[in-house]
Amino acid sequence: MRQWLILLLCLAALLGGSDAVCAAPLPQVNNPLVEYTFGGQVNFSAQLPPDLVLESAQVFLRSQGEAQTIVGDATLLPGQLTYTHDLSSQPLRAFSTIEYWYRLQPPGAEAYTSETYTFVYEDNRFTWQTLDSPPFRVHWYDGEISFAQDVLNAAQKGAERANKVIQLADQDRQIDIYVYASGKEMQSTLLLGGLDWVAGHADPELYTMVVTLPPGPSQKSEIDRQIPHELMHILMYQAIGPDYYGLPTWLKEGLASYNELRPNPEYYTILQNAVEKESLIPLTYLCQRFPSDQTVYLAYAEASSFVSYLFLEYGPSGLQAIVNGYAAGQGCEQATLEATGLTLNELETDWRRTTLGEDVLLAAFEKLLPWLVLIALALLAPFVLSLANLGARRAAKAPAPRVS
């Protein structure tokens, strides 16, 4: 019956001058499968109609949030195609959703593309346990469920604190938290995933954070520090979108540090030592990036203290206005002017004086003193030379002493 119906449709189409209905249906890619070893390779396979003849086939894959698409030539077997992607030479974005599709080239005909399939590329070297409390989902492999609950509690408290600091969007997206039990294991993840992270990392576009929380007496304090810190990065991105990347580094990291439930106690000592040694880093130097040497801890300490100062001086609305100025693309020095009436340098001067107790005028004078001495010498030199020349001329004009 179905064959007769197709035949009638074809006849009707031919009489109507169109053969679109009679065109052969495109062969389908069936049972697409993906197996991978994190950091090793991804094996793709799919079933094809047994009588299908192809000249070639390619696999296209792209990590979520990435513009680059990777293409590989598939191996054709009777009724099947396979492809192996080397993750060591072309890593995929860790903890992201990977899109992939197939392009099939029949002989003497136009190539056609399959539908798009997806899989989540997470670190499958570990057996992850999961604990949900929307919008948060904790993934961990070492520790009791009470540990995962502590992580969830810190995330929830961090979200509450963040909303008191700055205006954020409704949390309508799931946020994944991956917890590693050691720095060594996480560092291997960074290398295998082609990522450049530190102790913790938030990938705002993926609404994902990855942290290291090893067992020990400091674990609880690290939970209260790292989870709200990384969460603030994600919430800020959720609030302002890609403009988040236009914020200066000191503001992004300062907001994240200010959101920590237990601030780093070492920051106070680091700042006081820097004040005594007159080695504070100008905030304009911290707009694009933080240093990669040991002074990075001073950069974090300054950013945390400065954002705290802004919040106390100008409140949530003022801090929001500063964020909006930077998100709108205003310059690092001038973006604060409309929100506070002061440039970044002027705000920094007031912060150093009121918060750090630095005598800015004395410090500036001490730094300028060598130059002031040089200027004074330069100004006095002609005067001294003039006096010397005047004395020489007078001595030359004086009458010679009489000899009796």
C-alpha cells in the first residue's frame, strides 16, 4: 500500500512538473556513539545503510563557546564509519558540551550533512558522585556526602552575599561545581584539558567551576573561600554577559575576593608590608592582568581591599555604576569618574590614605626627592657659575699691588 502511495505521489509530481517528491531520501547516520579517555582520545562511530556507497566522510566537532571547528577524515567500513580524535594535539574544552556532525560524500552527487549530536566532555578518570540543590550541582569523588553538602551550603551563602554586594540576574542556569581532592590531580586536568588555571577556576560561559579542596583541618575554610569566590565570576557573567570580560582584572578579582565568606587573613599582612616598603602596585597596572610572579598575592590583596573600600564609600549602587561604566567600554582610568566623581588614580590615593593609612604626600615627596635635588642642582649651577665668573672678572680688574 505504501509503495502504491509513493508511486501515485511521484506521478502527481511528474504531471505537475516537479520531481522533488520522487527524490531518493538521504541516507541516515544511525546509532552515533562516542567513547573517550579524558586527555587521550575520542572514538566516534556510526552505522550506515549496508548498501550505501561513499567516496569520503568527515567528522566535524566544536567545543561549547568556541569558534574553532575541528575536522577529521573518517574511516569507511561496510555499513559503518569510525574516527579517532587525538586530544593531546587538539584538546577539547574541558567540562563543556561538544557538538559534532558528519558530512557524507556520495560518488557523483552533492555531499550532505547529518544532524548535530552532542556529548559532555568531563574528566572521566574519576567516578564522580553528584549532589543537587538547584541551581547548584556538586560533583565530587572523595569524601562523604556531608562534604558535598558543605560545598552546597557555601555556594548558597555565596549567592546571598553576592546579591547584597551588586545587582545580579536571576539564577536560572544550573551551575556545576567539580571538586578535586588534590592539587596534583587538578593540575593534571589542567594540562590534559589545555587549560591555564590556578587553585580554582570558573568558566563563566559554561556556568562551571573547578576547585581543589583536599581533606584536612583547613578544608572548611577553603570551601568558604574558594566556592563563593569562583561563584562571583559566574554570577557576574550571568548578569552582564560577554561585557564581563571588559571589566578590569582588579575589579573582577576584587569582587570575587570580597564575596569570600572567610577572607584571606594573609592579605592584611601583605598590604602592610607593601605600605612599609612602598611597593604597592598601582591599580592601573592591574587593569589588564595580574602579575605571574610572587607579587600576584599582593595584587589579590590590593583588589580585595580596594573593592571593599568602594563598597563602604559608595554602596551597592555606586559599585554597580562602576561596573556598568567598565562594561560600557570606558577606559580603565576614566570609567569611575561618572560613578564617583573621581578618576581611578584619585580613588586609589584616597584608598591608600583612608584604608591603608599611607601618608601619600610624604611618600610622593620621598619618591620625588632625588629628582628635586637634580632639578635644584640644575637651577643652581648657572647661578654658581655666574658668581664664579664675576669673582674672576673682579680679580682681573683689581690693580696690581705696588712693590716698595
